[in-house]
Amino acid sequence: MINRPANKLLIIGWDAADWIIIDRLFAQGKLPNLRRLVDGGVRADLSTLDPKLSPLLWSSIATGKTADKHGILNFVEPNPAGDGLRISASTTRRTKALWNIITQSHMKVNAVSWYASHPAEAIAGVCVTNLFQEGEPPAAGAPWPMQSGTVHPQSWEEKLAPQRTAAKDISKAQLLSMIPRLNEIKPKDNHPHTLAKQLARMSSVHNAAVSILKNSPQWDCTMVFYETIDTIGHHFMQFLPPQMPHVSKDQLRLYGDVMLKVYEHHDHALGELLQHAGPDTTVLLLSDHGFHSGDQRPVITQTNPDDRAAVESSWHRSFGVLVMSGAGIKRGEKISAATLLDITPTALALLGLPVGADMDGRVLAEAFAQPYALHIIESWDTKAGEAGMHSDDLRNNPFESQDALNQLIDLGYMPALGDDMKARLDLVRRESDFNLAVVYMSTGRAQLAEPLFAELSRQKPNESRFTTNLANCQFSARNFAACAQTVTAYLLKHPTNAEARLLLVGALANLGKTDEAKTMLARLESDAGDRPELAMSLGDMHGILGQWNDAARLYRRSEKHDPQNPRVQVALARVSLATAKWDDALEFSLNALEIQQITPEAHHALGIALAWLGDYPHAIQSFDNALHLQSGLIQAHQFMVILSELVGNQAKAQKHKDSVEQLLATLKTIDGSIHQPPAESWGPQAWAKSIGRTTEM
């Protein structure tokens, strides 16, 4: 073990917690326990991942790896036994979670209610899975058996079973504390029951966590997950003022404060955890994403099960919360460029353990009170030792198991599935493939995403999101001919879709069909140019065509519509780069970062401006930040090759050369040619020439 900044580490997950609501309550003097943590530590916006679905995100938090690596791709999955579906299981996870690594390191860890943790793993501590509070009996006083595999070690089952709370056990006084006008609610209004059910689930989790902390005081790390802000938010955030168009005045009056009360309820629970954890505990409190609470709240009316999860995720903001406080952590500061993938590496560092080189995140060492020397091992997955994971014969890919069962059905060895069950399994497979494709697409691996989107589009040609994602994927992979073909076919069915028409303009422009692209863009701007939400995209198309004055005009229009959008400032920085106005590019990039530190494009543009201005050390720092947030930025890697050579760091230069080679390989088309990014006037090749460097990239 190396230097250990933290004596004990308490990791608390508040699903969907958002700084906008927290800061609003701070201003009212509320949330005193969280306020003390923030004042005594550091806070950050925590950048989420796509798709913004909790099982994928919390598994990434617990492993430091993207979903394609850890294998949890949906809320549910086929049951390998062949009898339908099950909640995504710990036996599906393909890599060690933080609790496994800590167990393997001969330390004690408790894990309570984490997503995809059932059945419980045999860790060195207590594991309570996310099915702990399931199976509530319908009748009061009826037996409530605990599902097999819910708690490890089994000796804790008897202690923890009484800690579960049923919805009917939530008192009227508790509901009145959140809905003061409870007595005015009509009998057919189900919202109070929904609230009671979710409060009961939170109570079960919290009681289990407190019981473990009280009765098992010797531990190195305890992890507790609460889903309640998210689950209640999907029902009640619509009622928070300001009034949404579909919400009645009565609903606003009855339920307008529920979400604020839910946060206060969490803060009270936090105080109890901190009390039982002890004063020498280092705390990480985080959420997997935020939750819209203002004018960007969606109105969800359709209920098509095929894309219900994707539609519901439109509630989720891209930035969650992170608070780090206690021993080993700085006080009263903010940190930037933090992502979900950084939590496990940072937790390992706080516990004095090395970080796996195959993890996708980094140690947030800038939050540490003392200088930290990074220690790395190749992979915890290949390191021998008992980690508490399930045996190899229990761990499997549920979709492969389902395929094997289907083969037995085809051979006549098993009865065929009913049409309804087959349809449900097909839906889950499609959604899981879609989620995997989004993971690939959002992490710069369009070549892996494209065949998945193409197959989904083939299976469900009328499902717009499959086809539009395929076209966007082809565009990102610079496969513009295929993109134009896909969009053209789509527009035959959806001729007025502005987003598709924009994509076609971009594809045609990149194919050299400039006149056709300009004509189409002019027609589109005439038809839909008054839509402020399209101004950014229209400006982008003008930029592709080299019409920088028109691009700037549209970006300024977008700025008036959405002044707090950092990407507007990034777009204006791009215009400045294209017109060699380096100081302006610097200013716009800094404006973007002042609005939102976790904006990789802003760090990228800032790095370019600094390189052209000759500030190489800060340019390197900016590109490092950009690449941490979005590793697939080829031009950032290319700049870093030259910058690293200029400062004499040949090892770093070679690392970025390797990254460039790998990324360019992903842009190969079917015929083997490479669609390289264009050589902009401000790009790495032009900059290298301007300073007299000739570097192969």
C-alpha cells in the first residue's frame, strides 16, 4: 500500500441530485449537513456519460470504466434460466467493482443498494443488494421473505430484514411534512401513494446502512446508494414552480414543494450517516447526472415502450454533483473537469491503492490536500487474489445465454416462448444494443457504433431515433456518402425534419457539393430560420461552408436566446480561430469555461488559441483537460504531439502519436481509405508550419 490520504472513506450516491436545486436550498439556509461538507471540502460539477441511464452510470462509477467494458447495458436483461427477464445482475458485470478491489487488497468494505449488485458478492464486509427492499407484501402483517442472495454474509439477513420499511408504514405525519395540503387531495389522486412508496424504499436502504455502520464499526470504505431524488423527480419535478403548461394550479399548490422537501429529507439522512461514520471519515457525495428543474423540463406524453427509457432520460441534465470533504481533502475550493469515471480511481488513491491503467478515469489529485504520486498497475482484473466476485460458472452474458436457449427451442428440446415474452426479450435486446451504440458513439468510436445503429434501423425502419443516430454516426465517422444516403431516404418519409436537412447540408458540403449544400441551406434557413433552437446548427453549417460571417450572425442569435450555453461561446471561438483572431478565440473559450468548466470543446479551443499565441505550457494543460473529458479529439492529440516535442517530452509525444494512429484507423471506410479531418487554417498542420516544425502525425 502507498500513501493513504483517507483513514476511512464514505461514498454516498444521490441519484440525479443537482446543484441548481442544492444551491437554491443553500441560499435559504437549508441542507446544513451538505453545506458543512461543501464548506469543509471541494465541490464540482460532475460530467455524466451517455446514455444517461442509471444502471450503466452507477456501474461506471463503481468500476471507473465505460459500459462496453463493464457490461451493464440496461435496467433489465434476459434471465439465463430462460424464464423471461430479470433486473440487471452482478453476474453480468465483466470487471471488478471498487468493492472487489478493496476486498482483494485485504481491506474491509460495505456496499449498500448499488445498482446491478444482486446477487450479493462475497466481499470482505457487508453487501446489501439493490433488491433488498423488493417484494413488499400487499397485506399488513403478512410475511416479507427476503429474496435469496440479497445480503452477504448470510448471518446479516436476520439483522437487516427488520430494517425494511413498507409503503403502508409511512405515516400520515411524514407525508404531511412533504405535502402540507394532504387532506385536500382527492381519493383518486395516486401521487401520495407514489411518494410513500419511494420514501419507504429510501427508508429501507438508509436503515440498513445505519445498522451496518452502528454494528460493524471497523471498515475502510462504505458505499451507500439512494435512488429517491431520481425516482420521485420523474413524478414530482413537473410540479415545481415555475408552472409548466400542463400542470394545473391545484397541482402546483399541492405538490410544488415536494422536490425541495425530498432534498431536505436526504440531508437529514446524510447527517445520520456522518454521525455514525465518525469525524475521521473522508466523504465523497455524488450524483450520476442532474435533473432539469427549470424551463428545460420535458413534457412527456407518449408511452411507446420501445423508447420510454430514452424519453424519460430527457429529464436528466449532463452534470451531476460531486462533494469531497474530510481528511486528505482541500477546503473551500472548486475543482474542474471531473467525470463519473474519476470516482473509482480517486477512491483508490484516497485508500492508498494503485489505479488500473485500463480504467477510463483519472485521480482527482487537485482536490487532495497534499501532493499525490500516482501509482498504476496494468489491470486489477488480471491481478490474482480473492476479490469476492462470483465464480466463473455463475458469471455470463445473459444475451449469449438467451441465444443458446433459443437454439434449444429451435431444435425442439424446449417449448417455444410465448409471443408476448419473445416481444419483450426482443425489445430488451434492441434497447441494450442501442445503449451500447450510444456508448461507442459518445466516446469517439463511431466505427463500432455504426453497424449496431444500422441493424437497429433495419429491424425497426420506422423508429426515427435509430435512423437519425445512424446518420449522425456516419457523419461523425466522416462517412459522408453513406450519411447522405441515409438522410435522403429518411427525408422521403419526413420531408420537413429540419435536423435531418441540416445533416444532409453538412454531408453534401463535405462531399464537395458546395453549391447544392448552399442552396439547401438557404432554403432551410428560409423555412426554419426563426426557430432559435436551430440557430447553432445553422451556424455550424455555414461554418462548414466557410461562410464565417453568416456563422457568427447565427451564433449571436443563439447567444441572445440562450446566454448561459457554453457551446455558443465555443462556436464563436471557432469563428475567431478560423479568421485568425487568436485573442478573441481566447476570450470566447474562457467565457465558455466560466459558464461551465466541464466543456471539452472549450478546453480544446483554448488550447489552440494558446498554442498560436505561443503559451505552450498552458496550451498543454488545456489540451490535457480536453482529452480527459473527450479522448477522441484527433486534433488535440496532434497538437499535443508537437507541443510535447517542443517542451522535450518525447514519451508524451509518442503517446499522442499512438493515439492519433489509433483514432485515424477508426475513420477507415469499407474500401480501406481514411476520411481524415480537414486541414483547417488554424489546425495542427498549419500551426506546425507557422512555427517551422515538420512533424509526422
